[in-house]
Amino acid sequence: MNNDHHLVIGGNGFLGRVLVHKLLEKNIPVKVIDITPSQLPPTVAYLQKNILDLTTNDLLFFENVTVPE
């Protein structure tokens, strides 16, 4: 398996948490961006930020994110 992560925007909400846990069950690395404090396992890369307020420095968080072709 490669090191590509799946990005879940709003992953701290009800549906997002279900999706994140399903991905983790399949050993798929996950990155989450959400405006609220994390309620997810510490193995999840988490950026607490409003997606509308991203800065250039935040772009590093998106390294190794899977982009479908």
C-alpha cells in the first residue's frame, strides 16, 4: 500500500466520522479538515480550520492526498 491519504472535508461531523472510521478499518490513511476540534483518533492527520480561510502554509497539509484521475 502506498502513503496516499484520503482527504475528508468536514470529517468531524456525524457522516464524516463514520467515513473516517470505515477508511481506518481498511487501513487507509486519512487526513481531515474541519472547523471544530477533533473527536477522531490521534492517528488521523487533522487540520482545524475553516476551509475558506486556508493560507499558503496550510497547503503542506495536502501533501500525499489521493486525487482521482
